[in-house]
Amino acid sequence: DVKVTQSSRYLVKRTGEKVFLECVQDMDHENMFWYRQDPGLGLRLIYFSYDVKMKEKGDIPEGYSVSREKKERFSLILESASTNQTSMYLCASSALEGPGAEQYFGPGTRLTVT
Amino acid sequence: AQSVTQPDIHITVSEGASLELRCNYSYGATPYLFWYVQSPGQGLQLLLKYFSGDTLVQGIKGFEAEFKRSQSSFNLRKPSVHWSDAAEYFCAVGGGLLGGSNYKLTFGKGTLLTVNP
């Protein structure tokens, strides 16, 4: 079974802190994704990576950056956390290219910024 | 640009009753359609997907969905709901080019299902 793990299930940070969310997949997938999930808004793509050191902005990249130094690991970075970044963050990975690629999701990190 | 609409924010059914969750999509070409389920405190799990061929697709946990091109719909159904089906359900369409010849998934806003005993 594909396994996508996220470093924390719950995280509480203060405004202005630098925050790292880590995601690891164990199936040698090329593609990895970070989403943000908010009630009533569904899932919105923050960043996407299709290879080591390759990244693309999604729909809402402002205030975020990412790092992919190894194929299995994809990190989301909040350079200076703000209260409007309080949300659930979901990581996903996929093996296939094309519009039919199934994405496998981690359990999510619920981040609260106070 | 593609989009997905799930008209029902919240649905309540009794255990054993039938279920239909609605999904309408907008996409210029042949759509790649998905239904995902998110149980409380969990990530998303794929229930089923449609690419082409038979318009009635079977998925896991007894779910099925029917693609209707004329109505731009991909509704999810289950004949008899179990209490463990209580979750949030997301419809998604694949399309819109990303880097590396990849495509993005565009998700609907979700339908929360409550199951009464």
C-alpha cells in the first residue's frame, strides 16, 4: 500500500514564526502536492513538485514556499506564519502523469497560528 | 478552466437508506472524474474514477457513480448506507496542465454525509 505520512497531526505556532510541514511518501512517486483545506472551500492547491528540486505554484502560493531535496520528501514552509494560515494542510503524491493520475493523501496537519 | 460543483453541502440519511451525492463539472475536453472520501481526522481516499468506456463505474465500499455527459454530471450512489459511511465526500475533475506534463485535480467543496441510526 502507498503510504504518505505527515510529520505532525496537530501544530500550534505563533504569528511570525517560521513553520515547516514535512511530508514523506514511500512509493517512489515522482509527483507530490501540498493542499490547503478550509470549510466550505474544499481543497486548494498550494504547490506541486514533479521531480527533485522542481516545483510549480498552484492556485494559492502566496505566503508559502516548498522544498524537495529528495524524491520521497516534500516540505511546505511558512516563512512568517499569520493567523489566516490557520488551516488543515494535506500532502499527496502520485506516480502517473496525465489527467487520470490518482493522488494518494496523507492524514493531514491541522495548523493553528495564534 | 475546469470547475466542480457539489450542490449539497450537508446530507442526512438513515442507516439502510439509499444515497445519491450530486456532482456537476465543467471541462472543455473529455473529463477525468474522481470521487474521494474523507473520514473524520483522516486524509482523502479514492472511492472510484472514470476515464472512458462504461459510464457506470464501480468503486470500493459498495459505491458506484454514473457519468452523464449530456448533464455534465457524475453522481455518486450507494443502495444501502452504513453508519461507517458518515464522512465528507469530494468530487474532482482532472485537467489543466501543470509542470512536467502533469495535470491538476480540481476539487468540489465537498458534501458532508451524516448517517442516523
